Amino acid sequence: MYGISGVAIAVAIVVLIIINSIKILKEYERAVMFTLGRVDPVNGVRGPGVIIVLPAVQKAVRVSLRTVTMDVPSQDIITRDNVTVKVGAVIYFKVLEPRKAIIEVEDFYFATSQISQTTLRSVLGQSNLDDLLSKRDEINVELQKIIDLQTEPWGVKVTNVEVKNVDLPENMQRAIAKQAEAERERRAKVINAEGEFQAAQKLADAAKIIQTEPAALQLRFLQTVLTVSGDKNSTLILPLPIDLLSPFIKSLQRPEK
């Protein structure tokens, strides 16, 4: 009887060991296998699917291959033109080589976050405030290249970096608002001046045409008379055009035969 119970206990232990040895990895997961503390350079990464991990001999460290979205905490940055701003960002990265991500760095999440913060301060500190506000896309590309180059030895690929918010001091916000208002007034004055110039140019062209074509002046005169005569409360006094008297004047000036 004792023999049967001992066999049952042994079988139960073996079954538990087998169950604990079976690991299931999802499609986006990989396992870095440590066998007696070492990683096989060829078969050191397994998954997805079912893998066997021998207790007390092997250890599996799971690594997700999905893209990670990480907020870079807002921090005070002094720009190149000595303006203090608070800037935050967001970084997108994923693991391409699980073996390097586990072996080459202690915690690749924390390391990527720290390198993002220091790079953000370094790059934005070399930019002017106007560039920071107007050339956001160029700054994002530069940040992505620098951070990706530094995380490459860890098997981490930085796919995108976005400067999320730029908080300006209150006095700087007022100065920028005044600058924008002055710029709008300048544009309005330029547009008004251009309109007056074009109108004067058209009037000059019309005067040249009327000067070369006297009939055009008469037509313009008649059009003006028609417009003014539409008002019933006005009295219209028309001067007699000299052109109408020209034939009579010429006839009077002819010598008598």
C-alpha cells in the first residue's frame, strides 16, 4: 500500500514538473532561453507557440515585440535664445532583437526612457524658440534619428518621436501674441497699399485711353450724367460742351466771299 502511494506521489510530481515546463507564447512574444546561465547564440530565442523550459536548468525571459508608446515626462529646457520652456514628448519603439534587449541592457524600457529625456534636452537646447514652434516636424525627425542610433545596440528600434506640448511662460505668450497682432496689421497695410496702387494704375491707364480717344470722354460724361440724374432731389446743371459749338465757331470765322 505504501508502495502504491509512493508511486502515485512520484507520478504527481512528474506531472507537475511537466506542466510547469510547458510554456505558451503568444504571437507577439518571444522567449530568451538561459540554460545554466548561458544563452545559446543560435537557439537562444524561441517562440511563438509551445516551448519546454526545464526546471532548475533553464529560465525563459519573455519579450514583447509590439510597439510601445512611452511618454517622455515634461521638463524645463532653456532654448538657444535663452527662453525657458516646459516640453513633453511621446516616443514609439519596439524590440527587434530580443536577445540583445535582455543581455545588453538591464532594463531596456527604463534605458530608452532615460536616453529619450537626455536627448530631448540636448536637441531642443540647441534650437531657437521660433524653430521649436514652427519646425516641429524637422525636430521630431532629428530626435528619432539620434535616439534610434543610441538604442540600436540594445536591439530596440525607435520608429517615431513626437514633441507633444510646449508650455511657454505667461510673459512670453503675451509677447508672441503682440508679435502676431503686429504681423497681421503689417499684412493688412501691405494689402491695402497694393490695392491702392493697382487702382491708381488702372486710373492712369484709363486716362491714357481717354486722352487718345475724345469720344470716350464724351461717353464717360454722358454716363456720369445718367447716374446723377437718377436722384430726383438733385438739380443738374450741364455745361455746354465746346465740341458742339465748334462748327458754328468755324463758320463765323470763315471770311466772306
